[in-house]
Amino acid sequence: MKHILIIDDAATVRLYHRNILEAAGYSVDEAINGIEALEKALVKPYDLYIVDVNMPKLDGYGFLKEFRLQENIKQAPAIMVTTEAGANDRTLGYAAGANLYLTKPIKPNELVAYVRLLLGDLS
Amino acid sequence: MNSLLEQFLSEARDFLQSISEKLMQLESNPNSVPLMTELFRFVHTLKGNSGLFDFPEMTRVLHASEDLMDAVRNGRVNYSNTLADQLLEAMDFVGMMMDEIQVEGKIIKNYSATAAEVAKSLRGLLDSADAVNVPVAIEIYTEEGLAAKAISWAELPELNLPESIAMALYRCVMDGDTVFWLQYTPEPECFFKGEDPFFLARQVPDTLWRNVISTNDASSLAEMDVYRSQLIFQFLTTAPTEELDDLFRYVPDQIHRIKIPALAFVKPNGSVNNQTVDDEFISSALVLLEENNLAGLTRTLLTMLELSAPDLWSSSVLRWVLQCIEVEPDNERMQYALLNALRTQITPDWSSMTPTIKPHEVAIEPVAVRSVITPTIPVISSGLPDELLQIFHTVVNTQREILSLPGKWSAGRLQSVAATLLGCYRTINHVYEIETEAALQLALTEKSPLPLLALLEAALLDVAVVNTPESEIIESLGGRENANRGSEDVVSVGRRSEDAAGASQSKTLKVDQEKIDRLMNLIGEMVVAKNALPYLANRAETVFGVRELAREIKSQYAVINRVAEEMQDTIMQVRMMPMSFIFQRFPRMVRDISRKLGKEVELVLEGENTEADKNIVEALSDPLIHIVRNSLDHGLELQDVRVAAGKNAVGKLIIRATQESDRVLIEIIDDGNGIDPTVIKNKAYEKGLIDEATLERISDQDAVNLVFAAGFSTASVVSDLSGRGVGMDVVRSAVERVNGTVGIESIAGKGTRIYLSLPLSMAVTNVMIIQSNEQIFGVPMDLVVETVRVPRSQVRMIKRKQTTVLRGRIVPLLSLNDLLANDVAQLPNEDDEFATLIVRIHGEHVGILVDNFRETVDIILKPMTGILGGLPGYSGAALLGDGSVLMVLNPRELI
């Protein structure tokens, strides 16, 4: 079973994503900000990260920048999820290390499809 | 006529011919699928071509033909002789319009009624089920509302817009704008017709939202045809109808346009999690609504929104209610319906509701313009369902976007991109896995995304980029023109082979024909001007007595003469056109006429590459058609007659062009029944064209030549004769207008040969200058057989007419002074000899007595204009090198 870390300061969003992903057969952990996410990831590497942008302490960009420098875990794909969908934000996200930039609300089946694709689980 | 149009016409004729050929083949093989497919392709391409121009009637008929052939191809309609007849008729109609375009450069007459009729009868052959499928641009929903219209909500396009855009559009419509849903489905073959769907799509004005989807149904990469458009463009636009009509005027049938009512945008989206919204909340909201306490309602809704996840369907409904309160505060029904939807979890059915239109009540924010373009690069398709394929595209293209970003690249980022791509590739049978790993290693060493990017680009290119055919068609157009000039036999050739030819062609420069004509005129004047130099040399020597200078002028003249002649040759080369220009129409024409007459004819075209001046070639066109028609009509016999006469059952018609020194010789030879001179003689006598004496002694050859006599041909003569003779005098005068001659040889029962001899160019005329009654005149050299001096003693009077015997032949003599009505006798020379110009008039030799011969010169013959233009006996005037005017005689008219 593959592990996914959901990083979001909003509990609802975390739950929303958790429900979807668990229903799709993934094991899910949560972090409420970038710092906590880094700590968790260093203890237990995840296969995929779903990252919110606006978070206290360390936001999504900051998290991704740090994360991409950490040995052993840095190569995992990351999906950035946000409500703002400006083109500039996307580029910022990509530059920080995101592999995909999705705009909320994401339809459950869409999210599952993206996750499966990134994890190579579609075949 | 512009070259594109010319190209279109010439190609279209090929297509028309191929179409009729294929139809004939189908007649004997009615179930051949390849034939039908090919036939469809011809009609289809022809239609597409016609769409490039503004010939709506033509396109309309071709479109109907295309639909019909499509139905035949797919087995929905059975091939029948009636169908073939109708199609042929339609193609003839198209051909007729093309003739008009050829002549006039555009369609002048109004064919819309005929076109409609032809198209209707074609469509009549399609069964009713197909008739429904005929795409038409429809407009539904007027300002009056929705319910009154015949077309239901169900027929509105499925709009899956992001909420923010939907809201912006909703506001737009409420603000009084008209929003059209526009779907543009380019024809699959559009790339081959010079259409540029991307360009068109980009041109759509006032786009609020657009989308590109694929119609790709190929299940594997190998099956996908990247030369066909598989795209559907969708737009939401506020552009006025006229603008859209104008933009898509050439592809109106590829456009589907629907006016969207505001409520169609009100479509909450989000996830339905079975989490029903608290019933109490809904009730209290409804109460507030009933009390018309909109402020209170807004507060309640906002609170509720804060409590719900934003991506829920119910949250979306809440936002829509707020939007509605803001834009249409009075539309209680809508607000109620939305709130009620929170209970039912079903989007309200707006079909029964008319929005209240309250324009300008609320200040409208600028519309969020956003392009949602689904990636169009045809990445490896893999049997993934459509939605997944889209997601696949998004992810792959995003990685490309990421890899193209500038800046420093950490190993982690490179690895994550590679990991993402690997995830994608794993979905499609692990392709590119090894390559990606290798590229990643390289990228990590170089600390650069380029190796990964290069691989990704290559992977995408692997399936070819969509707009390749565009450049290809441009190349092939260029190549085609040249190919037309040179090729032996212009048939509709495969595009590929043309490309090869096009690539190796030297560069072609397109020049306005007028400029060439102007250049031609100038060089003509130059040729004449240089003729002044010998005069000058002469004057230098005789008048001023400077022999040295005279010699220098003469040597300089030799140089200028050589350069001028070379220039003249070169410019004439530019104007040269191959005979194939007029020959190419004969196959279809001969086929049609012979079919109509029930004759079997084999047409042989020879020397299509023989070139002549453009004017000459064009002037030849009509006379040739005339002659060929005559040959088919009156020359070649019916099959059984031929067999009975012991001839080959299939008649043979040869049209041959050859170049003989500075003239082009065109021969039209048939092996038909020839012309019976006796019949001609008698007819000519009956018509009073010859007198009894002539009837007695006229040779057979001379008798045959009588067909050229003016007034010989009338309809009755033709039918009586069942030989040829239709308007041959017309042919002759047309040929003579360009200084050509025409002759005929015929052996009764064996066949006929008609030959036209034409100058290569008519810009510069070579004339002989003669002197008579103290004036000088020019006589075109191509009429002059020889010049002789006839001693007075040799001039005999026969039947009160002057004649002489020249090499055993009696030659009538005419005095130029007499012909010009000067009451002066011609002057003989010291030896009492008359200078006599022997000219050939209509095949007969005639001697013209003049006072003296002078030199021959090249002149530019200018036809006389105004009142002088009506002067018979002169072909025109020209300026001589010394500045004097030379009147050029036209002996044909004179005698």
C-alpha cells in the first residue's frame, strides 16, 4: 500500500482528501503545516505529497523547496492544491518543486486519477 | 486572375474529370469500396478547395455531393445509375461555373436558385435519416425566453465550466451581452485544403472561455492519422453574429452556434458527499427569502459557507445563491429554486424559468478571461479512456512546462519530474522508461533539466505535431504550379510525389502579368529604336561625310542589336506558356461529347509542352475547341459505320503541337470519314460562293478549302453534309487575328487533318517595306512568299485581268495603286520590270505590283484606333527608326 501525506491547515480539506484517497486504497497521513510535514516525511518517506499553498509557519512553496533538498525523500512527486489559480502562482509552485498544480475544488475521481497516474498505478 | 484561383480551376478540372471517370468505373463495378472511397475523397477535396474562395453556390452543390458520396461510401445509400447521373449533372454545373470563373475571374450570374435545386435533388437521394444529420448553424433562444422555443434545454451543450467563469458569464448575460456557444469542428482533411483551424480558432473575437477537445478515436498510436484534424474547438463568446459569420464564412457548415441563456450557466459543481445540508438551515433561509430579508439571507448564507468545505456541491449552490442575490435580487424564483436544490441535491431545472433581465443594475467586474486549452499534442494514446487521457496530457504537458522553467535545479526537482513521468509512462506500457532513467542520470550530472526536456519533446514529437500538413500544403501548391508547366500528363497526382518535385524546384517569383506586358512593350520599342542607328550611320556618311563615325555607329549598333535581341528572347521566354494549358480540357470534353454521340474515341495528345506566347495560346483555345468538336461531331463515324468501312471500331483523334522554327504548328487529325470535295463543290455552288466555271475546274484540295469561306457554313449545310464545316470561317478569322494561318487536308473516307500555324509571339512583327506612289508601306513577312521582278512583256491579260506565269503557275497580278484607289500606274524599273510581291492569301498566290522593294524591319504593330480603326486594308501602323510612320497593309483585306 502506498502512503500519501496531505499537508493542509484546513481540517475539512484534509478530511475531504483523506476520504477520497482512502476510498481509493491509499494510506493517508496528515500534516497541518510545512514544518510538521517535513518532520513527518523525514521520519517516514511518503510516495506522494498533496500540498496546500497557504499555511502558517511554513507554506507550500517553502515546504517544497526544503523538501526537494532532503536526501532519500526528495524525489517523490508532489501535487499542489490551492484555491487561487493564477498563472503566476502555478509557476511559483512548479519552480518550488511541485509536479502538478490543481485548483480546488477537485472532483474526487479526478484527484484519484491524478494520484494514480503520478504513482504509476493506473495500468 | 490570381494564381491560387488559376491553380484551383486547373486542379478542379482534374478532379471533375477523375470524378466522372470513377463514376464510370463504378457503373461497371458498383460494389467496389475502394472506388467509392476514392470518389468520395475527390468530391470532398474539391468541396474543400472551393471553400477557399467565395463561390457559395459551387460549395453548396459540392457539399451536397460530398454528403451523398459519403452515404454511398458508408453503404447508407446504394449506388445507382440515377445517382451517377445526378452527380454528373452536379459536376457539370460546377464545371459551368468554373468556365465562367475562368473567363470572368468570378461568378457573375446568379446561380443560387440552380444551385439550391441541384443540391436539393442530391440530398433527395439521401434517406431522411441522413437528411437530419446535415449540419446547419442554428440559433436558438431569443430574448423572449426559453420555454417558447422548440428546442429544449436538453439540446444545450453540456457546459462544465469552472464556477468562477460560469459566474462571470452569467453576469455578462444579465448585463445584456449575448453569449454564444460556438463549436467549430474542422474537417478532418482541412490541412490539405489550406485551411488553418488554429488560426481561425485564435481569431474568434471576444472569447470568454475556450476549449479544445479531441475526436480521436484511434485506439493505438499506429492507427492514429496525424494528417487529419481530430479537434473540436469550443468557445463561449460575446462576439456579434455578423462577426462570427464573417470569420467562419468559408466553413459555415463546420460551425455549431447556440445562444446561451444566463440560467444555463447557473450550474453548481462540486462533490456530492451525501452530506446533506442541515435542514434547519434551509428552512430558515427559505423563511428569510419569503420575508424578502435579503441582507439577513446573505449573512446566513455566508455563515453556512464558512462552515462547509468549499469544494462541495452544496457550497457551490450557496455561492450561486449569493451571486443571484447580488445580480438579480428580485428573482425570487431562482433563489428559491437554488435553496431548494440544497435539499434535493439536484441542479434546478431552469427550463421552466425565464430570467428577469435587469441590465446595468450592478456594476460588472471585468470578465475573467481564461483559456482552458486542453493540451493538443497527440501524446501516445494507449487505450486509456478519454478522461484519463486528458489527465495524462495535463500531467505530461505540465512536466514539460516545469522542465522549461529557468533557474537553479535541485536534484530533488529533477528526480520528482522524472518520477512523475515514469508514473505516466508506466500507465502506457512502460514506454520510454529506460530512456527517462538515462536522461535523468545525465540531467543530474549536468544539473540541468535539458536532457529530460529533450527526451520529453522527442516523445511528444514521436507522434508528429498536428500542423505538419499546413506547411506541406503550401509547399505542394508551389510545387504544383511548376509541375503543371513541365509534366507530360497532368493528372491528379499523389501529394507525396509532388512534394518531392516541389522541394527540388528552383525559386519562383510571381510577377504581375501587366508588368511583363509592359516590359514586352518596352523591349519592342527598344528594338525599333535601335533601328534608328543604321539611319544615323547612313546620315553620318552621306550627309556629314564622316565615314569613320559611320563605321563606329554601325559596330555599336551590332552590339546593341545583339543585346536587344537577347533581351527580347528572354522576355518572350517569360511569357511562354505550354500548350497543356489548353490541351488539358480536351480529355473530358472528348469523353463527354463522344459519350453523348455514342461514339468511341481514343484521344491522343502530343507535344503538350510545346510553348508559345501567352496571347497566342489563349487565342488558340476557342478555335481548337471548335475544331475538335467538329471532328467528333462530323468527322468520326459511329462504331458500326466504322466497322462496316473496315476501320478500327474506336476512332482516333490526335491533337499535336510542334514547334517549327519560329512558329507553332498545331494539328488536329482524325481518322473519320473525311470531307467529300464533290459535296462541298455543289454546296458552294448552290450558295453562290463559286460560279459554274469554277465548279468545273476547281481542284479537290481547293474545294475542301471552301469550308473556310465566309458564309459557307450554315446549320442546314452541316446537317445535309454530315461532314464538317461548322463555322470554319470563324476559326480562320480567329487564327488570322494572331497572324496565324489555318489549312485543311482531307481524304474522303480516310480522315481529315487540320493544321494551324501560329507565330511563337506576336509582339514584334517582321515586315517588308515596299514603295508605291511615293509612299512606303509595310507588308507582313509571313504573307510574303517571294519577291520577283516581272518584265512588262510577261504581263498578260487573261479575261481582262493582269496575270503572269511564274514557274508554270498562273499568278494573278494586282496593282497596289489600284487596290488603294490611286489613279496612277505602277512605275517599272530601268529594265521595264515591275517589282512584284508574291503573297499567299488563303492558300493562293497573288502578285502585288509595287514601285520598289525596300528592306525588312522588325516593328511593333499598333492597331489603329478611333475612326482609323475602321479603315479596311490596314492591319495597323508602326513607328520607324527615323521617326516616320509606317502604314502596314493587310493584303487579306485588300484583295
